[in-house]
Amino acid sequence: MMGTKERNFQPLPEDISLEDLVAEDNFYRRLQEKLDLSFARELVEDRYAASGRPSVDPEVFFRLQLVMFYEGIRSERELMRIVSDRLSVRWYLGYDFHEPLPDHSSLTRIRDRFGLSVFREFFERIVQLCVEAGLVWGEELYFDATKVDANASLNSIAPRFYVEEHLGEVFTVEEPPNVEQEDHVSTASERGESPVAELYELPSVGDNALAEENAARDDWISRDGRQRREQKGVWYRRKADFLASNTDPDSSPMKRRESKGSHLGYYTHYVVDGGKARIILGALVTPFEVTENQPMLDLLWRTSFRWKIAPQQVTGDTAYGTTENIAAVERAGIRAYVPLTGAGKARPYFSKEEFAYDPEQDLYQCPAGETLRPKTFRAARNQVVYKTEPGTCDSCSMRAQCTDNQSGRQVLRHRDERYVDRVKSYRGTFAYEKALRKRRVWVEPLFGEAKDWHGLRRFRLRRLEKVNIEALLIASGQNIKRLVAARERGPRKLAQAEALRPPHPVSRCRSHVSGRRPSQD
């Protein structure tokens, strides 16, 4: 006999709660047990007024962001539809059956209110929890970047001046009224104090000179990955300097290997710890026009100082093997394990690798045995030009294999190329080869995980600040996955434990006064 199911819903008994309906082994129960997000209220306390209508709990907002990450959801509207249907997600957010959920539009407004700085601090709090759990090693750092499509089409490209003018008209910001303030600051002698007291005074918040000095120190992280648009020379011109997208002006045209044609996109940069947990210590999004190697040093210094780690080696692919990067890393006492490409390999002549350099006499010797001495210094590129004496190459039997230049063969050498020679000496060593093999299975799978499971293949938000927010949330979610699966071990090093302690007020002021950056000499 075929049965018929009648739809007859009865009210839930009063003694049944949402707590009873969520399974004990549910993932969100484990997440609730392992991750305490109460610190979120501290991060955004200054973003709210002391009175008024209560807002959505900031902790609930970040829980919703994690649900979006783990469920692979691409929009706030779809997120709230799933939250309304899933008992386990309702339980994780703390909303009962009959409690109204936040509107999807509230999440967008909250994200705009917090800004990128809050999400970067949220990411760092998650890394701090990973340090406390003993998941950060700190001896090795791995750098890599991946292409991510922008949420924009090539059909939206227009002249940059037109796009910026249009955006300036749409997003006009009214300047605050001009309130005249007294700029005069009294000296110690005018206040009747000893002049020596000025040496021990800490700068105040309103110190204009200090504010201007700090504002002049910008880097890729403080600029949120934004490209500088100033011209580097009359001959130099980037395509993105005069073309931009109406939809996402911060994105840049890029080409992908697996598909024909161009796309608009970004570079997402990761700094990954060399420990077994593969914790992401830094994340930054830049326009695609910014090459992979440019933000490397800023990411390295910030990661080292923020987590008080002293890496013994850094590893990246061939793109990171620039002379500037290698010299800065080696001067800091860190080994740069990066593969180098030989100069001139694409040409049918002797490469630079085949010229022997004598550091004591500062000269090169060509394959034919002739000597090349330093002749000219190019200040723009910090290079020295080495040449033979006039007429030497004319009678050389190997000229056809060496050069077709009428003035003879020349070799360019960077002023810091001795550090490149040091990296060349690492080739073939066990540590060098191991680091290069390890990089392929340490960073690239993290990008694959983020793209295949968590939406990093294409950004859903637009503009550089928001795509940085999206990348930081994805990196935070990847770290949380490893935090939830890990055992409690505690910090491995005293320096890491010290990094977790809140700074003393006086030490914080001293660091504010000095404003030192890592030495590269």
C-alpha cells in the first residue's frame, strides 16, 4: 500500500531548544569551542557612538564572514538565506528560532564602516592565536603571488583621466569647515622650565612635524597595495597609467596561460611560515601591473617585526630574484633561496655567466682571455659598465660568438651584485635545493585551496581596499582551519611569547618617536 505524507506541523515543545537540535560533532560546535571571537568588539569599539540604536553585534558579523568562507557563498543575500534555513548556523550565530536575523544590506554597511584596518587587525589576531597554539615556526618564510580575476570586464576600460574625473564627481567629499587653530607651540624656556626637559618630552598626538614625517614613510602595506602613478621617466609609460576600468579602476589588464585573451585582475601575495601548519603570516592584494617582487621586502620586514621572528631563510620563485631584493635580504643576515636566471640566455652570444669576475681587481675576463675594466657608472640603474680597450674586439677570433656591437662587448654589473654571487654559491647545496622543492608544496597548494573552495579565483568585491578585505578574510579562514585542527602546544620560542604581551605605554611611545625601519646596510 502506497503511503501519503500529510503536512501537519505542530509547535515545538517548550522544553526543546536549538541547543538540542545541533549534533554534538557538528563543525560549528568545534569552531565555537576553538575560536573565541569576543575580541572583535574591541577592534571596532571606536567605530560606534556611545548612544543610539543597538547595532548588529560585531562578533556576529565576523561569524557571518566565516560562515560565508566555509560554505563557499558569494553574496550577502545568499548568505542570509542559508542562515535562515540552517539550524547549525543559527546556533553558531546565537539566534533562536523566532529571533529576526540581520538584513543582508546591514553587512555591506558594517563592512564599509569598519574599513580595511579593522580586517587587517582581525587577520593579525587570528595569526596571534596560531602563535599561541605553537603553529608558527618562524625559521623559514615562503613568498608567492597568484593571479585573481577582478569583478569587471574588459569592455569597461576607458581613458584613466575620464574614469577618475567621473569618480570624482560621483564620490565628492565635503571638506570640514576651516577652523583656525593656533599652531604656536610654547618651548620649555617660555613655560619657565629647564631647556633640558625638552630632550625627555614625548611627542604629543598633535605634533604636526612628526605626523608629516610619518606620513612621508609609505610602503606597499600602508598604501594598501596601491600603485604610484608618477612618471619614472619620459620614455617610461605603463598601460595602466592611461587606461582604467569604469567598474573597477584599481584592476589591471592581465593575461592567463590557460585561456586566450586578457582579463582584468589583481595579484594576491602570501607570506607563509615554514612550519608544518603552513600558517599565512601576511596577505596583500596589489594591481596586476605591480610585479610579484616589488612588495616582498615590505611584507618581510612587517612579518618579522610584527611577530618578533628572525627567519634564517626566505624562499621565492624566479620573479623574486632581483638584485635589490637579494641584497636587502642578505644584508639582513637572511639567506635568499631564490632561483636565478642567467643573463643573455635568449641571445646567441656568450652570456654574462661565461665572463669570470675578479672581485679583488674589480674586472671581468672574457672567454677569449681579454680583460674588461669598469668604464662608466649608470646612476639611474646603479650599474657599472665594463668594457675592453678600444679595438680589442675587432681582431678577436670569437667576436661572432660574443657581440655585434661596433664598439665591442660590454658587461653590466650592479653595485650590489656581490650578494647575487653569494646566492649563486648556494646552488647545489642541500638546504637550497630543499627550500625550492618545499616552496612548490608549501604555498601553491594554499592558493589552490583558496581558489577551488573559497572563491579566490575571482573577487566578488571591487576596488583595492575591498579586495584586500576579501583576501584577508580568506587568509584568516585558512588559518582558522589549521587552528581548529591543531592540538594545543603553546608558543615555541620566548620571542614569540614576548610578541603576545601587550606593549608598555612608555615603550609604545618610544617606538612612535623613533619610527625606525629595518636596516638594509
